Amino acid sequence: MLQAVMMVKVLLLPLCFFFASLTGVCPQRPKDVNVKAGEMVALYCRPDRRNNHGDAGVIWRSYTTQEMNLTAMSSAEQVQMDLLVHGRSLVILSASIKHQGNYSCSQGDAGSQSWFMLTVYTTQREGEEMSQYPGTCYAQEACTLYCPDVNVPAEGILNITSNGIIWHKVGESLPIDGYFSRVKEKDQGAYTCTRSYLYNGQIYNRTFTVVLDVKPKEKAKYPSITKPNKGDYFTVDLGSTKVIDCEGVMYSDFDGMFWYSGERCGESVVKKNNSFPVFYNITREKNAGEIKMTASLVFKKVSEEDLSKNYTCKLVAASGHSSSVTITLAQKPRPSYVSLAVAFASITVVVVLTVLIYVRFKIDITLFLRDTLGCHSSTSDGKSYDAFLMCYKSDTKAGLNAHDRRWLESVLEEEFGYRLCLYDRDVLPGKAVVEAVLDSIEQSRTMVLIPTSPDLGPGSGLLSAIHAALVERQTRLVFIKTEATEVRKSGSLPEALQLLSKAGDCVTWKGESSMRSSSSFWKQLRYYLPAPQQHAPQIRLSTQTI
């Protein structure tokens, strides 16, 4: 149906323009008017600015089927067509399809014409598509729906009187009040309002559709001071320059900010004149309807009198939403050297205690990290053994006997996981002694010299070669000595052994008391030995017959 109506409009518009061209007047674009069948509609002819003689001489014409001069009709003929013509007003009491078409009005035959294209729809769906008006309310606020007053008769014309407005929500039958004390989201939707008019004892209606959109409540914007905060105080040095910025946000060019001191604004207003010891200046920045203003309070040289005053930044708004922030000045405290000295002394004590504890317990700490946290070497250095054990001659009976040596070797290998190279086990016969020993040193990360009794050690020539090899290869040496060796006079040991004892880390063997794995002997020996290398390849020294 709606498509048929639009087709009629397209066909009638050229006809309308054709009739208008016969009068010699260039027609204006027709104004679309939509009305539901059976309802009242009014057309109003605007005055011609060039020929304004009131309502006199206004001529209404219709072009529904043929051109008709409605003004020239008698009252009876107009009533028969459900029309009322009065000056600039044309009222159709009950619109029907026969009224659909184009209408014009003019101030006399020579005046310019105003055009109307009337469409009469017969279904509610067509009405919703052609006569919808938007409405907006904000959630949680009071709102009144507004019923349009488009193409309705003016009050008092032709004895037509208004008889009120009735609202309905589309899809509901009961009438509602068009006023909401607090709009909710569920109130959103389409509403119809029906204006009633009384004429000659009969009621005529005009219906409009209003689509209500409920939007979130808009947050009110009020001017405010953003910086500083109430109760803030600023530390200053006497005789120094100080600038304190008061920043605010406002929304009107008539809003302003200023500073004053004391308890009452009228007594001690700070001046803008920079010749005063205390003054303020204003900067303003406007962006997208928002004004950012800064009132900078300037102290040329802070005095003791300034410290005794309160200073207030005042924002005065044209809307009445004024605010203020009061701040105070405080002198910076002098640095306390006592607290600095105490802090330094405390740090010194902590450092000294830390060093003493580390020196006293460094062996225990190192072994704890190895045993508990698994701090072992994880990268291979190309060595096949963790340590090469070799005996040297002890002049006393305090040296390790065969049983003690085997016990020492088994504890290192089985309990602590060291991979050892033993002279009498891993260096097989058939190779020159010096060459075999030097190869063993080359394959080991550490060399351990053990005092023995009776004599199982190498001669002084081999010891000298060992010393030279250790120096050249930078191999670590652990030199185990006895308590008797410590009390002997300097120079009593062979020269080669003296050199070796000075080149390495010394651990004292104290006989039976050193056999416990928790003894100081074992702690020192393990401390000087590097952590066992994990998964070191087992390479046995090759023999060579000479």
C-alpha cells in the first residue's frame, strides 16, 4: 500500500507543476503531509512577504482529480467534501483516499503559490513509517513526552476547540500519563498520542507516533579546583622564591580564580601586580568547551610573616558552584647530622659483622651451599678427574698409614662424590714416572699431597718437577701436613716440599680426631677442593711400554 501511495505522489507531482506553470509562477517544492484515514488534518498557508494583505484574497486549490478552487465553493459544498476553508487555513475534518493529492494556496491569482502533497494512509504500519517523531529522556530523571502539533488546527479557528491529549504505548490498550517522575530503561519504545478536537458537536482526532529513546543519565559538569588539595602544606626556605599553582577546570568564560590571605576574602586579597612581594598571575587554556585555568601564587622572597598566614585559592563560577582550597607554608627542617651519623654507624656495624661472620663461617657457608642447594660445577672443563692424590715422605710417624690413606680415598669418592686419580691405581706401570705423574696432573683439576709413614713418596727431583708443572699449568694444590710438621723449625723440610707447601692451600692432619667427616680437617679439605664435576667422563690414563 505504501508503495502505491508513493507512486501516486510521483505521478501527481508533474501534474501539479504543470498547473502551476499555467499561472506563470515558479512553484516551490511541495510540503509532505501525512495523515491517517478518518482523522483531521490542517494545512496553513504562509503569508507572501511581497504581498501581505492578511487573510484577504487567499485562494486554496486542490488537484486530487482535477483542479478545484476550494475557496470559491459554498459552505454546503465544503461540508459535503468534509472541508473547512477559512483564510489561510484549510481543515479536512475526516481524511479519506479521495482527499489524497496536491493542494496549493496563493495570495490572489498573481501571488506565489505554496504547495502541499497530502498522503492518506490506511494501516498502522504505514503510519509508523510515515509519521514517526523522536523523543529523548535520560534515565533516573523526570521527563514529559511531547505530542507533536504538526498540521493541526489552530485554537479558536472555525470554532474548533481542543479536547485534550491521550497517550498509549504501542502494543498496550490502557491509556498512560505522558509524564515520568523517573524514567527507566523499560520505558523505552514507541508511543502514540491522540489530539482530540470538538467541532459542531462532534469529536475529531489526530494521532502521532513518538519513539522514546532512554539514554544514560548525563553526569553534571561543575567547575572545580583540581590542584592543590585542601589542607596541603608546602615546605619553603626563608628568603627563597616560591611559586604555588592553583589549577581549576571550568565551563564558562565568566568563571574566574584568585588568591587571598587571612580568614576573610574582603580583607587581604592578593594583588596581580608583580611589584608586590606576594602576587599572582592567571593563565587560561580553552579546549572543546572546557577551560583549564591556573592561578600561580608567587612569593618573591619567603618571609616569616608569610609562614604565619593561610592562603586560599578561590574559584568563582557564574553557575553558583564556587569552591576554595586553603594551603599553608612550612619552613624546611634543617638537616640532622646526628641521624646521619647514626645511620652511617649502623651501616658500618652491619658491614663489619657481615664480614666477621663470613670470615668465621665461610667454610661452613660454602659447604652448605654445595650440599643443600646443589651448587656444583655444571660445565665441563676438559678434566677427567677432580683430584690427583700423591704421597710424600713424612719424617715423623704422624703421617697417614696405608689404612688411613684408603679410608681417606674412599670417603672422598663414595661419600662426597669426587673422582680421584690415584698414583698406585690409575697410573699403571710401564711409563716413565715423571711423565706419568705430569700426565695425571694434566688430567686433574686439583693435586693433593698426602704425608705418609713409612716413606711411599717420590724423590726430591720429582717434587721439583711437580712444582714446576703446577706453576706452569696453574693447577690448584692442596698440601696436607701433620701437627708435627707445624711445630718443626723453618727449613727442616726439604726445599722442594717447602716450595710446594707455600704454593698450595694447607690442611692439617690431626690423627684420629681428623677421621670424623664433620671435623675441621674434612671441612677445610672439601673447602679447598673444587666442587665435584658432574658426569665427568671416566678416562683411564693410557700406558706406554718403554
